[in-house]
Amino acid sequence: TKVCPSGAMHKRDDGFVVVNEEVCIGCRYCHMACPYGAPQYNAAKGHMTKCDGCYDRVAEGKKPICVESCPLRALDFGPIDELRKKHGELAAVAPLPRAHFTKPNIVIKPNANSRPTGDTTGYLANPKEV
């Protein structure tokens, strides 16, 4: 769903969802609409911000910095078909929203104790890590 009245928050042809900070009016509609809570309002700048997936690095053939710097090597990046072949198809893990709704380009190899999406028995021990 497109909710950004200025067109600042948009999905690029390569799949990255980015915000054009020069066009953003700071209405926060994208934050309200995003099931992941990714767009964040920067009060000092007066506009929304979010991870851009390091699309500039990816264009150079590199991986996003979070993938390259993860000390546990828990993150991977690449074409979604290759990632699903390598890691499986699962994307429905609590506390994420239901995958049939968001159709994410993500694959999750869950911990043996993880719960399915929609499960309400779990909790986040440190919500600031999410």
C-alpha cells in the first residue's frame, strides 16, 4: 500500500524500500503503515529515516555492512531464490507480522525454541535489539 503523500518513501526497481529525505514531509504515515516499524521519525531533521539496505554497496557488488560486520555471521544477503535454497523458505516467526500479509523477501532459520508468527506466548527480552 502506498501511503506516502509526497512519494518520498518508495520501493525502487531493485526492491529496496528507501526514503528520499529531501522530499519527505515528515507526516509519519509510512511509520503507521509499516508492519515492521522500520521508518523512524528524526525530529532534529524533521523527516523519516530508515535502513536503505546499503543499496550503494550492493550496486558495487558488496553485501550490506550489517551482513559483513555481524560477529556471529547470522546474516546473509543475496537473491531471495538463492537464500531460500540455501536456508529454507521460513519467514513466519514471532514476533514478525504474518508473512502472507507482508510477503517479505526474508528467510529466517529459527532457533529450536522459536514460535510461529501470531504466537502470543513469547516476549522480547530486550525490545531495543529489534
